[in-house]
Amino acid sequence: MALLDDLRQGVIDGNAPGTTSLVKQALSEGTPAEKILNDGLISAMAEVGRLFEAGEYFVPEMLVAARAMKGGLELLRPALAAANVQAIGKVVIGTVQGDLHDIGKNLVAIMLEGAGFEIVDLGSDVSPQKFVDAVAAHKPQLVGMSALLTTTMPKMKTTLEALNAAGVRGNVKVMIGGAPVTEKYAMDIGADFYAPDASSAATRAKAAVQGR
Ligand code: B1M
């Protein structure tokens, strides 16, 4: 569809005003939010990653593309989180220490919100101690950790160890995810489960807190 192609290109080009106006247009034309997200925004970020790997894009280009994507994502938030169901539990979520990538984590938070979770979003670059403090303060049923860098994945293990050391690990289920993370890694470090994307994160989180 031409409009979603233009939207995808707008994100790749880092055109934030163009991205927001095309998302608004797509929504007003009745395009489903999931389609705008997948075919426009997410698909664009995959291309940005490819351009970065190919040496055609550098950090500044990734950054402006990410800003454009975030603006579009905010407009989709109400439609994506529209389930409007009663709270089924609380999640403390964050991107692990040393890692600034927060778009995927934000998307997971939106889908969890849509599945009925109350969200405590700690942001990005979250230290193990900050996760521990948030679990103690908010008493969630679930902790979600995101990592996009192979170099920051080990912080997931460190955070699990910190939760253990603080004596709060037994009170929560821990879900992990992010592009380099795998099911096997989740099992190896002692997380409860892994989710490959935002919608499966919501389904699996719901099943985990409801004991299914
Ligand atoms: Co960076 N970056 N980046 N970057 N960046 C990647 C991740 C990279 C794959 C690019 C590449 O080389 N192709 C590469 C990592 C290589 C590796 O370690 N394997 C990389 C690199 C190297 C870097 C720097 C080191 C670059 C540098 O400085 N030389 C640097 C690191 C900074 C740091 O964090 N300390 C860096 C910086 C940045 C920006 C700041 C410029 C920007 C981030 C802006 C922001 O997030 N606010 C950025 C971006 C935008 C990317 C790419 C292009 C896009 C990431 C993204 O938003 N994807 C990325 C390339 C790529 O992924 N193709 C790349 C869209 C998002 C919707 O998908 O985050 O995968 P994703 O989330 C998905 C799933 O993974 C899953 O669900 C989400 C939705 O379906 N998921 C979860 C995510 N978290 C989950 C948690 C869960 C469950 C599922 O449970 C809790």
C-alpha cells in the first residue's frame, strides 16, 4: 500500500513530522493499528538496521529514525492498548543496564497494557539495583527485561542474581526479550520465560500470571 510505503520511507529518512502525519492519515483511513505498526514502523527499523550494518547509516541516522518511529508509536498507543480490560497484574519493565534501546521495550509495555497489566516502566539503562528497588516498592507479579545488544545481555543474568540476593526472586515471574535474546538463553540464565515479540510477550505474560 503506497501510504504505508511512504510511512516506512519517512521513518527510514528520520522524517518525524512526515511520520506523524502519515500515521494520522493511515488511522483516519481505517488502516488497522497493527498493520501500520508492522508494515510501516517495524519494517522501517529493520531496514535502518540493515543500512547500519552495511555501513550506509551511522548512529545519528539511527537516532533520527528512532525518534520518528517513537512519534508514530505514541499515536498508535491508544489503538494498540484499546483492550480496556480490568487490571490482571502489575509489571515492572525496563531495558537493562548499559543499553539505551527502548523502542521494543516500549512496544512490549503498550501490548502488556492492552492485555490488562498495570505498567511500571523504569526506562532504559536500568541497573540491577533499580530493578530490585522497583520490585520491593511496587510488588509486581512480573518483571520484564529487554536487551538489544549482545554486550548487555549478561546484565539480565546479573539482574536475576540481584533479585535472588535481595530475596524477592520468588515473588515474581521474569520475562526477557530483545533481538539477540533466545529461549535457550532465558533458560540458561534462569528466567521464567522468553518472548520473541510484543504480542507474544502479552500472551505469555498473561498466561504466566494466570498460571496457565
Ligand atoms: Co542500535 N544497535 N546501537 N541504536 N540499533 C542495533 C540493536 C544493532 C542490531 C544494529 C546493527 O548492527 N544491525 C546493533 C547491535 C548489535 C549486537 O549487539 N548484536 C546496534 C548497535 C551496535 C548500537 C551501538 C553500539 C552503535 C554504536 O554506538 N556504535 C549503540 C549502543 C548504544 C547503547 O545502547 N549503549 C546503538 C545505538 C542506537 C540508537 C541510540 C542510535 C538507536 C536506539 C534509539 C532508542 O531505542 N531510543 C538504535 C537503533 C534504533 C537500532 C536499530 C536500528 C533498531 C532497534 C529498534 O528499535 N527496533 C537496531 C537494528 C535492528 O534491530 N534491526 C540496532 C524496532 C523494535 C520494535 O524492535 O527492539 O527488536 P526490537 O523489539 C522487538 C523484539 O526484540 C521484542 O519485541 C519487540 C517488538 O516486537 N522485544 C521483547 C524487545 N524487548 C523485549 C522484551 C520482552 C519481550 C520481547 O520481554 C520483557
